[in-house]
Amino acid sequence: MPQNFSPSTLSPFTATDGENLALHDWPVASKTPLRGLVMLVHGLGEHAGRYGALADQLNQWGFAVRGYDHYGHGSSAGPRGGLTTDTRLLDDLADMIECTRARMPPGLPLVLLGHSMGGLVAARLVSLNLCPVDALVLSSPALDAGLSAVQKLLVSTLPRIAPNLRVGNGLKPHYLSHDAEVVAEYQRDRRCHDRISARLARFIADAGPATLATAAQWNTPTLLMWAGADHLVNPEGSRRFAAAAPAEVVQSHCFEDAFHELFNEAPEYATPVLEMLRDWLLARFPVKY
């Protein structure tokens, strides 16, 4: 996907516990008819500022875009990859949705779009009915962390002993995208990191199976897209969710040869992803203002 894009407007957001989160906004141009607002929920080790090209596309289709850097990520507070509580990521997202809703025009739809770990956070929030959203888009969600037996043992014990212990997350950047420049930009980006705490690892390990267990009762309109050649999260989690969820509620598609970051893939991989996203959104959300 092209890397030339409009930068976000960056502002501070004070979470309920007083910690500062970095808030990113990409408003729709004044002459563009407005269809809704998309809230971006980014993945592990990155930040919302990496979604500028996608935000530009969404703006052109009539969607204002808001994102934020998770606690312990990007320009937000906290040790890199750390969490203050087991539910921190869910609490922050719910807080962000509620505060955003309070400032939106009445009746304007709010769509969650989560990638990787952010997809897991968004899906878990929806599964728990923590706050209402009008639709959900999942990109390579981390519904199955693909842990080995040894990793499962560590995740089950370390959070009780040392929840704030942070180690390397094991992410291999060259598997993010077939686009070498995307990989190089990620590696140059000082706001990206490779840390994960024991508490965050346990959240990912627990939230995936818990969310999958709710798939058959899913009732939020959802577009699920995942990468068949994903080496960073196990695509089997998305396949299982798609197989269990009601087909009239969840539209799903596997892009067989794509790597993990569907929206940041090389053009031949990213173009059909964007076309599917555009068609799904425009079919559901007519112009509101």
C-alpha cells in the first residue's frame, strides 16, 4: 500500500486512571459526505500512526477515522509492552468509544477496525458487550496465538510470579508484508518496539479462546479478513471463528498468499483487501451528513 499519506492530528487523551494515551484523528474533508466514524485498534508493538494510508482511503469513502496508541505503545504512557491490569486494553477501548460517542453527531455509525492484537481486543470487547458498536472489521486478528507447549506453560505461571516482566515478543518483521519498504519503515520507526509483558501475553492467550467460544452467538455485523500466509498469528483462529459464526452476520475471507499486515501489503495483495473493505462498508453505511 502506498506509504505517502496525510499525518494524523495528534492529541492527548486522559484515561480513567489518569494515564495519558496518544489520540490520532483523520477528519473527513469538509466537502466529503459523511457516512460514519472508524476507530482503529492497532496491533502488538506498533502504533496507530502507521495507519495513515488506510485512514486516507477511509476518508475518501466518507468515514472519519480515529485511532489511539495502546498503553505501553507508540506515544502513550507506560513501559513498552506493559499493562497495569489484566483488562487494561479492554477498559481503554471502552473508554475511548464512550468518549468518542459523546462527541459524535447523533445517529452517526461507529465501526471498530482492529488488526492483529487490536483485532483480538476489539472482538473481545464486542463478545463481552462492554459497549455498543455498529459494526466490526477484523484484520488478521490474534484469535489463536499459536503458542507452543512450553510457551503455554510460561504464560500460565509467569503472570502470577512476575506480571510486569517484559521480554522480546518474537515478531519477525520480514513477515509483516511482501513490500520491503513497509518492513524497512517498521524497523526504522522508533515508536515500534519488540517488548511484551507476562500480563499482556496472558491476556492474548486467554482472550483468543474465550472469543472463539462466542462465535456461534455472534450478532454484530462483522467483516473478517485474514492472511493465509501469516507467520505472526495462527490463521487457524480466524478459520475456526468463520466456520462457527452465523454467515448472515459475519462475512469472512482468507487472502491465501498474503502476509500478516493486509492493509500494508504490496499492491497486488492489498488492492483486493481494500476493495472488499470498501464494498462492505459502503453497502452498510449510507451517507448520513
